[in-house]
Amino acid sequence: MATYRKVQLKSGTKWRVQIAVSGTRESASFSTKAEAVAWAAERETEIRRGAAAGGSKKTLLDAFARYEKEVSEHKRGKRWEIVRMNAIARHPVNGKALGDMRMEDITPEVLGAWRDARMAGDGAVSGSTVNRDLNLLSHVFATAQTEWKWIHASPTASVRRPKEAAARDRRISDDEIERICFALGFDEKPVTTKSGAVAVAFLFAIETAMRAGEICALTPENVRGTVAHLPITKNGRKRDVPLSKRARELLKLLPASDASVFGLAPSTLDALFRKAKARAAIEGLTFHDSRHEAITRLAQKLSVLELARMVGHTNLNQLQTYYNETAENIAARLD
């Protein structure tokens, strides 16, 4: 935006104009205000064109690389964000990897084609996955526009978002719990194997509604009597989780350790749980379904506010996503 003011110089009265565009500041003096306005308009256009020209050679991979250093580096989930950016960059659109395209060539039409390709074919992903990637792309483009001055506008604003997949409503039956524990070699006795620890983690998750990452990160010093203290959670906030009698009994079955209570890495837990699920011939089940099951069970014991505090939901509407009680069971309680 240009500013104008009349100044008195040795050469006489002049109009001083100052402009600030794309991080560039310039000033000049003219005999009339009309000349100053004309110069400002022309010079602002030149600067904007120059900024665009500087950014026009930048590819999406260039943007991802800079975003990783300046933005992702300060996030808790930086590793997964980097993995997602790499996957987005590799995906082809019209025969060319999206990451190899110049930023100025990535239009809403290109992203629309990318969206449709992601949701088609053998490797199709859900609308929720595409929307998460679009959210990441939107922030990358917004940063390139507002901070780096590489582009004039973000193309993601005009891209239609696909419909979100329906929320999961998978319950876990007692029979499935028994089959999973049997496949993992767990028999309610002190565990000595990683598979046994996975079984205890699965049962513990159903008791507490804790996420797999929170369970794997739990340390002995953070288990304080009837409470498990989580200094860092998915949403970045600390949380104290009440432990039921059953949850405390499960912890006693684990071998003592100074590092972590369960002695499991998230990747190990995931791999062993998947193998046990296959051996037990159980389909459509994920470890995270234990959180749905736990919240549905806990809802019968706790008030809405108590439940939200225990599971770490600041928005009460989130509980609706995880509460999967059947209409038949609710009807039974009405009699």
C-alpha cells in the first residue's frame, strides 16, 4: 500500500510516496501527486511480478523441504507429517509427480485431478485421508503465499472436499477379546513375552480408553496409585487417567522396568496385534477400536463431563464419535 505526503525540499515542494510490497520498501519524490500515484501503481505491479517470478521456479518439493525445516520441525507429529508430504509429492497427476510441478502450475484443476486419482483404483484411500492431506497442502500453500511470497493465492481454497467417511462403530465382543488374548498367548498370568505385553495393553486400553501411543509411552513414575499421568497426549495437553481395579491388576502382570511400563514400541504393538488378529480369524478390527469399546463401556459408569475429562475430549461432541452403544442395549435399559 502506498502513502503520500507533501514535503519541502531545496528544489521546491514535492510529493513523497512510499510503497511496501512483498517485503520490499521503496520511496520517490515527484512534482505532482498524480505523478506519485502513477509511479506507485506501476512500481507495485513490477515488484509483485518480480516476486512471482522468483517463486515461479519453485516446485512443490521445494515448498515441502522449506516447510519441513521451518514449520514441521516445531510440531509433535513432524515425523508423520514428513511421511505424508513425501507420499503426496510422489503421487502422479497427468503423468507427472505432483512434487515435481512448479507451485504456480498447481491449480485447483490439478488438485482436483489429484483428489480423484487418490480415491480411485486399487490403492484408493478414504475421503477422510484425502481431506487430511488437503489440510496439510492448504497450510503449505498458505505459508508460501503469506510468508515466502512464492505465490499470489492458494489453489486449495477452490478444491471441492470429498465426503468424510462414516464414523466407525465397531464394538469388540467378549469372544473376540478371548480369541485375541489366546492368539497372543496370554492366560491372566505374569507375562514374559512381547506378545503377552500386547495382550495386556489391549485389555488395559479397553479399561482406560488410552491410545496405543499413550500406553507405549507410559513410564513407571507416571503411574501413581489409582492414576496414570500422561504428560503429553495427542492434542498436546497433559491428562490424568483414573485406573480401575482391573486396570491396576493388569499392570501388576507386567515385568518391572525402568524405561516403560509395557516395554513396547508402537510399531511392535501394531505388528504383533495384526498377526494375532489374523491368527484369531477376526476381521475389521483395529487396536484403536479398543478406545471406542472403552468409551462405550465407561459411559455406563461415568457422567458426560467425567467421561470427557478421563478420555481427554475438550469438545463433548467428540464423545458421540466414540460412543457406539447399540439401540437394543439402550432399549433394554429403558424397561
